[in-house]
Amino acid sequence: MLVALTLAAAAPTITAIDAERAFAADAQKLGQWTAFRAWSTPDALMFTPQPVKAHVFLKDRKDPPVAVFWWPGRSYISCDGSYAVNTGPWVREWGKSVGYFTTVWKRQPDGSWKWIFDAGDELKTARAEGGDIKPAVAACSGKKLGMLMSPPRPGEVGGGKANDQSLVWRWSVAKDGARTFEAWIWNGARFERVIHDEVAAQSQ
């Protein structure tokens, strides 16, 4: 028993960064949509451009011949470790198109991570992010007095917060498909916005 406890204590902590990298690796090894299904919670959301349940949208969808490749460029985690938000670059078909993703992760009862929100957009130039990054962890001190959010676009709105409220996020989608995603992290004195994604409406 003592040996088992010692080994458990020595085991490395799995971060949301590790989960993102494993998710991306599975997309290459197992197939893109197979990995998306395996790494998401039953109520996870994607955008097409309106919000849809990922497991409903991906139920019978076949994996593309070549999976998109992505990697974490920045990671923000709540003080209590219950939720994290990752963002970073993606590349499709060896650079034929590039863009960014943003994923909200929820820690599961067994200590693993699954994503609950996934979105992104195409860019003209890839983001210069990644490498041996470390998560930015929300402060555990200070009294949270609430936060001032920018007004959402008209349309559907959603979001969430960590169990200790040290990480907060919100998304909105207009009827034309334009959408926003914002995330804030508690720095001990105030909520600091760390992610602000703006996706333009789809062209008609």
C-alpha cells in the first residue's frame, strides 16, 4: 500500500496542455472525428457556425483522409484546477490553410480532461505560438467582486466558470454566424481578459 501511494504521489500531473497534445496526436493516429468524439464530454459544443452538440453532429461523420494538426500555444487554468482554456494554431493539409482554435477543458472525476467547447477560425498567417509552454494559473487569493463583461452580440449566448470562479468564459453567436469568445482569469485583484476571439459572419 505504501509503495502504491508513493508511486501515485510521484506520478506526473496531467495538465490541460498534455490533454490537448494527446488529443491532437489521436487525431493523427485514430482519425480526426474519432478523436473529437473520444476527447469530448456528452454535452460538448461545436460551431457550424451555430452551436451544435458535438456528439450529435459527429455521430456518423467519417474521418477525413488527412486530419487537421494543432498544438497548444497558451493555456489558462483555474486556481482549483477544475477547468482550463487552451488556444493555439492549427494547420490543415501541410499548410494549405492555417488558423487558430480555442478549447475549454473540464477535469473529470478520475483526474483526466475532456473538452466541453471547441471553436476557432481560419487565418491568413499562422500564429507564432507553442513550444514548451506552461499554463497561466489563476490567483487563489483576493476577494472576487464580480467582473464587467462586454455586452454580447444579439443571438445565442453561453459560457461558464470554474468551480472556484477564478476562470470565466462566455461565447455568443449571431444569426449570421458571427461569433465571439472571451475568457477572463482572476489575477488576485481583478479579472483579466486573456482571450478575445472574433469570428466574422459567413459570406453569403
